[in-house]
Amino acid sequence: MCPPIFMSHSRGHSEKSIVVRSVECAATLENGQRHGLRSATSRASWVPGLQMLAFPTERQLEISAPQDDVMMPQRVRLQLEAAAQHPTSIVGCQVRRDPPNSTERYTRWINQLAPDQLLTQVFTSNGPTVIMPTWFCSRAWFSYVGPFDEGGQGEPEDLLFFYSHLRKGGGVIRVDQSLLLYRYHPNAATHSVLETTIWTHRVRFLEERALPHWATFTIWNAGRQGRRLYRSLTAGMQRKVVAFCDVDENKIRKGFYCHEDSQERPKPRVPILHFRAARPPFVICVKLDLTGGAFEDNLRSLHLQEGRDFLHFS
């Protein structure tokens, strides 16, 4: 028997957390769902203003439980088993989308990343490599990483927590089963976060975590996104950029990109090369899964290792 206790946990939106403190409680929740109950809160109702459900036994884990999504009955048990093996990791899972055809590229990315890509692809515009509605982790680890940034509407709080988690040496694990029906809402809070705010956080994280390990690098994409990244870098990191590369013959024929806004004299002029003539490592500013496989084929043809020879930033 796992009598519920309610604890205050204000997050400012519809996300809710459940604290599961034992395998037995996980089994109770799973059995409850098998009898037709809708969610992991089936043994108690939510109290207005209180967003955490706790079971008073000895082991504590945090599970993200958005109120509009539907958890599969075995979710808590399977993620609890994974979290027990990886106590300093955020454990996610695969998802099914509702409606099924919403955000198809993003959903493929969520579900199909290889285990090592859960760490190498943390710099992309997609955000955390296991999405927040699927998060499950040790309560002790959650407390160690720190609270969510409560800066209010417009703050990418899941991204900032995820970055803090990685800075403190946390891992990222995914249970490769579809354990959540993830509903798309055009008015979801995530859409209130400005792209420019997320961009700034992403660039700073890239500069902090990846670029210091490279003496020089090439930006793959001489177009708008590649140039924007170059301009967003600190002056010291800009000096590490030895070239842009592309497949567009018009850009390659131009020969260089001139940073007109630079305070340096003469203004920096960065060569633009064909991707086969450029040298790694690369920061790639080309979106995945958009070119019918052409970009991915080009990248594969270079026989590079992700994380060592290139990183995705798109």
C-alpha cells in the first residue's frame, strides 16, 4: 500500500511531477492503469495549486507528468528500473504524437537518436535530446542540479535545467519503448519562448562545452544560419573559424565571407569552400532530415566521427 502525500511544487505551467519512492509503488501505479485508469495519479486527485505527488517510502525519483499527455501503464516501472542503474542521469523514453502527423521531423529525432547522440546532439535547436515530458530522475540528483529557472514566461526552463544537468556531469538515457502519448498544442507554453533567447543560450553553451576543445573549426553552411552563428560568437571564437563550407556553387564562387560589423581592421574575411575541400572539425548549421537524405549522404561520405569531427548546431 502506498498512501499518497501531496507536496508543493510550483512550476508556473501545466507540467506536474510525481515522486515515486519504491518499485512497489511503481507496480501499484502500473496495475491501476491496467484497470483503465488514465494516468499515474490514478490513486489520488490533484489538489489545486499543488503539483507534486509523493509516496512515503524510502526511494525518491522525479518523473515529469504533463497533465495533457497520456502515460503508458509500464512507464514508471521501466524508467524506474533504468534510473536505478543510472542514478545521475535523466531518463527519457520514446513517444507517440497526437495528432500522429504533428511535428513529424522532431518526433523522428526524439525517437531515433542513437545512445551516443543523446550527448552529441545537445546543441541543436531541438533542445534536450530527451524531451521534458518524458523526464525521470533521482530526486537527489534533481536537488543537486538545482531548481528550475523560475524567470517567468519566456524562459526556456527545460533547456536551462538540461544544460545545468550536463555541466554537473549528468548522463542522458532513453528507454526505447513508446511510453508517452505526447499531445501537440499550438498554444503550449513552449511557443512563448523567443527564438532569440534560445539562440543566445545555445551559442553560449556551444562556446563553453565544445569549442574550447578545438584549436580551429569550419562552419558548415555559408548561408544565413552559418553566418549568424559566426556573428554570434565571441571575438576569440570567431578567430578559430578557418572557413565556411557549402555545396552551393554561387556561395563558393564568391570565395569569402566578410564580417562587415566587426570592429577589427581589416575586417575579417573567412574563406568559403566546397565541403570536400574543407577540413574538420565542423560545426554543422544544416538542418537534418530536410534534403531527402542528400546532406546526410554528403556527411557520411567524409567518414567522420560525430562528437570528435563534427557537431550539429542546426
